[in-house]
Amino acid sequence: MTFPSQAALADRLKHIEGSPTLALAAKAKALAKAGKPVLDFTAGEPDLPTPPSVKQAGISSIEADHTKYTPVAGIPELRSAVVAHVNQLRQTVYQPSQTIVTCGTKHALFNVFQVLCQPGDEVIVVSPYWVSFPSIVQLAGATPVIVEAREDDGFLPEGDALRERISEATKAIILNSPSNPTGAVIDAQRLTAIARLAKEYRLIVVSDEIYDQLVYPPARHVSIVQACPDLIDQTIIVGGVSKTYSMTGWRIGWAVGPQPWIDAMINVQSHSTSNPSSISQDAALAALTGDQRSVGEMRKAFQERRDRMVDGLNRLAGLRCTVPAGAFYAWCNVAALGQSAAVTAAQWLEDALVAAVPGEGFGSSEFIRFSFAASVQTIDEGLKRLSQWFSKR
Ligand SMILES: Cc1ncc(COP(=O)(O)O)c(C=O)c1O
């Protein structure tokens, strides 16, 4: 008899599937590789290269033989740079010991939930949510509790809706501002209301602020620890260099928060990945401490692309797209087509060679996510192809 390898998988993996965004991006890439002129709007990463000075820092790191283990939580210079960066933007006074450098922000979140959650705990996740939040919660044995944020409320988490889902078992709430996939940016007033709830019910706030530098005026990024400084003891902030410095492949993120939680994360990390890549740490240090002009340039370029993309989508009959105040995604309502987002996205890829991510993985079958981290030409051509698709429908 053959070994029942499928049945041997651990129970906690029952609900875990691979990231749907990565799967669709892979399909689009495979079609492109086969010579099809696919236009790819699936990317969760800036299309611009990593800034030259940052790349050079990586090269210099190798040449200087920084190719050995580092302290588990990261090199001291980088931990100091991370807290300086976080403190400057949020008017906080975190100490370098209160941060851990991780293998990307996803890994920071993974560590956070490993140390804070266990079976029986519930974690509030605002929908539409970034695809990995529920899975990361489940991998810690806890249960995600989904709370809808409404389109006509700008996809922002709303106090009463959150309160309704809080139970004895609620341990934490995840905030993600700006949001992937909606681009919604939570204003100070709403953050204050959420902070009040967190205080009342003694909830931990896990604040994913990875897109904090990609907010388009007049919107501005506010962290919950700015809106409510006395929530600092029950908040953990995660972020990283992936989006801000176009460094997705370097895999550097961080968490900043209460000392006991960071210490526990360092312990967990010491038994899993150990330190993040030494070379990437040197590059991230250069990114955080070097010239920040590239960040402003990218923000400006993305704002123009956003306007083009959202305007174009809204011109297509039946599509409706709220203007995202941050990140680089247009979250487009396709419900009027009378079929699921998965079906529509598959048809667009098949018929128009336009790849965008259906909303099912983000908690909604009525929306499709377009990344506007693509060239203006790609955006214009994509909109043209969709317009042709609609005219043939
Ligand atoms: C909201 C959110 N958090 C975390 C991540 C993970 O980023 P990293 O590349 O730093 O792991 C992403 C990436 O798409 C994201 O959108």
C-alpha cells in the first residue's frame, strides 16, 4: 500500500491554500513566456528598479564579506535606522531593542501571530483584506473573524461593525492603511474610534503600514499610535522596504512594538529563519538612511498612473472604481457584469490578454484588483483592450 501522503498533512493546513495573487501573476507570466502579449496588472510590486545606490550597497556588502550570520534580530545599525524611520514618521520614541528585522513584512506578520495567538483566539480582519492575513492568523491556530468595510463608506473599517463582532475570544484586530487591495487610508478620526474600542476591549492592534509612503495628497498617512499615543503598549507596527524602495526581492521587513513581544519574536525567529540575509540588511540600511528622492518620484509617478487607470476603468460601462488614496491598486467593482470576478478575470486573461486579480482571495467576488504599478503605455493599452472586450460582449 502506498503511503497516504495527503492525509499526513497537519490539520491546521486544512484551510490554507497558496496565495491567489501569486498564482495569477504566475499564470500571466507563463503566457508571456509563451510569447503572448499579456498585459500584467497583477503585480504587487513597483515596476521601477531598486534605486542604484541601494543596489550598490548590496554589491559593496558582498565585497566587504558581509556574508555570514548576523544577530537574529538584525544588525544594530539597521535596527536603529528602522526605529529612527518609524519614530520620525509617527512621532514615537521606540528604542532599537523594540524592533526585529525579518525576511519581509509577511514574515514579520507571521512572527507576530505566532507569538500573540493560539487556538481559541479570534482576530478581526477587515474585508476586503490582503490575501495572507486570514492564513497567517490560521497558521497560528487562531480564527479570523471577517468584518466587512463597505464600498459606499470608502472601504474603511467602521466602529459599530467592529464592535458587533468582538467577543470574549477576540485577541487582536488587524489594520492595514493604506489597504491592499482597496487603497483606503484610515483617517485620524476613525483611528481614534478604533483605538477607543481597542482600549475598551483590551485588544491588540496589529498595524500593517507597509504602504505608509505611498499615500497621495491630499490624503496623508496616520498611524494609530499617532492618533492615540496611549495605545502604544497594545500596538505592533509592521512594515518594510519592499514597496517604498522597490525592494520586494530583497526580503526585508520589520516589526516594532512592546519589548516582550519583540523578544518573543526574536526567539521564534532564532529557531526558524535566523537572521534575514546579511546582504539585504546592508542594502535596506542604505535605503533607509540614503537620499529619499526616489520615494517622492515614485509616489508622483504612481499618482499619475492611478488617475489614468481609475478614470479609464470608470469609463467602461458597468465598471465602478473608487479612487484609492494610497498603495498602487485600483479595486474595481465588476458586479454589473452578472458573473463572479473569477469568471470575468479569467475571460479578460483569455480573450484580451489582460491579467488582473479577481477579488475572491481578498474576500469579495464582486471586485477585481488592478495594480497600477505598470507603465502608462501598459495602462493605456490595457484599457483599450478592455474597451474592445466590452464592445464585443
Ligand atoms: C498589506 C501587505 N502586507 C504585507 C505584504 C508583504 O510584503 P513583503 O514583501 O515585505 O513581505 C504585502 C505585499 O503585497 C502587502 O500588500
